[in-house]
Amino acid sequence: MSLINKIKLFLNSFDDNEYYRINRMRPPGAVDEKLFMKLCVRCSKCIEICPYRVIKRSDLTKNLEAGTPYIYAEEKGCQLCMNCTSVCPTGALDNKLTYFRDTRIGVAIVDDTICLNHLLYNQEEAGIADGTVAVCNQCFNSCPLKFDAIYLEDMILPTITDKCTGCGICTESCPTSPQKAINILPNGMADINSAGYKQYLKRIEKGGR
Amino acid sequence: MQKIRKISQLFFLLLIVAIPILNLMEIYFINGSFISLTVGNLAISDPLAVFQAIFLSHKIVPLMLVSILAPIFIVILFGRVWCSYACPYFLMTEFIDKVKIKLKIKSVRNKNINTNKQNIIRYGLLLIGFIVISILGVPLLYLISPPSVISTQVIMIIKHFAITLEVLIILLILIIEIFFIYRFACRYLCPTGTLLSLFQFKNFGLKVEHIGNCSECKACIKVCPLMLDPKIDGDSKQCNNCGICVDSCKDNLKQKTLFFKMK
């Protein structure tokens, strides 16, 4: 068995497109990532039916994930139209999921070392506000579940609740670059590294949060 | 007969282009690729894809079983007509053959054909494929099934103006087909066709039948795209009921010699 695992790891180790490793999610209703990889037969139905061209096909360069559907939140977040869940032929996307508020693609995480609102708040607390940052609120304004999934603590700090669907619209609209201040941690990824949060977690360990 | 087949092939070719365009126009009545297709409320899936998913996940969703009923039913009744009447790749190889004849390039056709050997090789390849995917744990056999790759790539082109690297596999198969092994994909490689022929039973369904008085002109053997001998292999698992041999038979003009019969 260990040889098989080694082969698996080897075949999975070619993932070179680091940019896409952050903020990539499965379409709504996706089952646990391990089961998803077994069930998804790459029929492209969800890609075809997506009216916003949000769901994209993973390329062969991503090895074993070739052909599976992904949502790249930095390009465009899921608009939660729930067309894709009903068409999946093998149940890799839960066919019974029709209400968009029940979607749990992932959960948004605010990076308070980059977030403009956090920076401004910290500067004002310290009394050194010099006009380099301004109030942003983009994530709050763009969220389809305003006040439910995201609210502004102290009228300024964006805070995520457990009602977040992980659609990634906030990530799409976040103005910081190159790294977004609000990121999606996808649900059910095989491990935290494959979700692309290696660097993010390292920073937390160092006490950067 | 051949005209109907050509029209049917072109219809399915049109379909793989039309479905993504209809979906772009927000008409969702028909949706999907040749791996899985939804027409209204009717779901039709490639049995290969569904069997892979069941084999790997040990999980059966009712929709899976319902969606493979129609294709299996058709195969049991009419043989592998999917390959001859619908598969875009079969159409492509026939087109290549025509171009070859126009350019006067001779096809590489091995004279000594043995149907049993062909069957052993293709079932062996399918078995190896299933062993490989059980090691990887991912249903990847669609990669070597040309119709699946073609239809999903057409979706990608129309929806995202992009192609993914699976196209290279099709090109590789085509190169092998043109220069080395005649009808390589259909005869040996294609897992979709191989799996479908598991449901072709020897004494049930539409078969090519032969009754005496053959003038031994061997036109049917020369013309068979899968290099079978229609007189012997009419009920073979290789035969996909394309009917080219029946149309080529000159004895049919005088008397019914080579014909389709429902067993």
C-alpha cells in the first residue's frame, strides 16, 4: 500500500501553478474532496451549464485533477445560481442542494495584516493615521448575504460568521494585490496544503495574525 | 443504409457543438457531453463513467443506475450502434480513410486477422485501465476514450475559448492510427466501446447474418473497418453493426446473402 501511496504522491507533486492554488473551490454542493475525486467523471456538465462562466476545467498539467471543475475565486466568485448541483450524474455535486444559503463551498478568512479596514483601524488606535489607507468595505458591500455571513465589527472590521457560503464574491472584489486580504478556505480539501493555505498558516504560526 | 448512418453521425457531431451553444443561450433543456447527457428529465450516462465511479467510491446514487439503463438497453437490442451511428471519432477515422484514398496512401491493414486476439487485447487493456484507476483512485479512463475527450473539449472551446491538454492524447492516438495501427482506438483502445461490448450477447440482438451461395469475392472483408470477417464474426463482440459489409455485398443484389437479422 505504501508504494501505491508513493505513486499517488509523486503524481500529485507536479502542481506548478501556485497562483491558482489559493482561492480555488469546487462548485456548490461538492462532497468531501476525497470522495469527489472518486465520483467526478469529468463530464463537464456543470461547466457547460454555469451561466456566469465561473466554473472552469482543471488542466492536464494539474495531473490527477485533470478535467475536474474548479471555481477560481480571484477571477470570479460563484454567483450561487445553483444550476450546477442538479445536473451532476454521479452525485459528486449533491443533487438535493437547491437553496443557495445551504451551500458550503468553503469559508472566507480575513487576513488582518493586509485588509485596508484593519490597517486603518490599527493606525487610528495607535494615533498615527497618515492617510495611506482608506475605508474599503468592498467585501461587505459585495457579499450576497450581507449582515448574515459578514458584518462590520465596530462599524469597520469585516467579520465572517458561520453562515458564509464561501462563494468567493468578496475575494473577487477585494482590491488588495498581489495577495487578497479576504480568502476562501475550501471545504473538504484532502489536506490543508492542497487548499493552498500553506503560506497562510505559516504566518499564523509565526504569530502574524 | 449508409446514408442514414452518415446523417446520424453528422447529427451527433452537430449535437456536441449545438449543446454548449444552446446552454450559452440559457436553454437548459439539453445539457452535457458524451460522458453524460441530460435531455429534459431523462439522464443518459456513459456506462464506463458510471462503472468507474461506482467501482472507486463503492457508492451508488439512483440517478447513476437510471442513466445507464438506456445505453445498455440499446446495446443489448441493436449492438454497439453508439460506435457506428454516433461516435464523432468513428466519423473522423472514416474521413481520414477517405482522405487517404484520395491521396493514394495505402492503409496499414494486417491481413491475418484474429477476432479472438483482438478481443483479448481490448479486454486486457480495459482490465489494465481499471487496475490503474484503482491504484490512482481517480476515474481517469475518460482520457483514452476519444468521444469523451472530443465532446468535453468542444464544450471548453465554445464556453471558455480554450482547450486543455487532453487534446494531445487525441492527436497521439490519431498519429498511431494514421501511421502504425489501422483503427487503433476503435479496435483496441477505446474503453467506452470495450465496456459496451460486454453487453453484446452472442445469441440476442441485431446481428449480421450470412446464408450460403456466397461468391467468395471477399469485398466485405476488405471493407470492414474493424477488420472482421462478416461471415464468421457477424455475432462477434467486435462488430459494431455499421452495415458497411452488408452494403458492399454484391451477392445481395441477386439473393439475400449478407444481411441484418434480429435474433
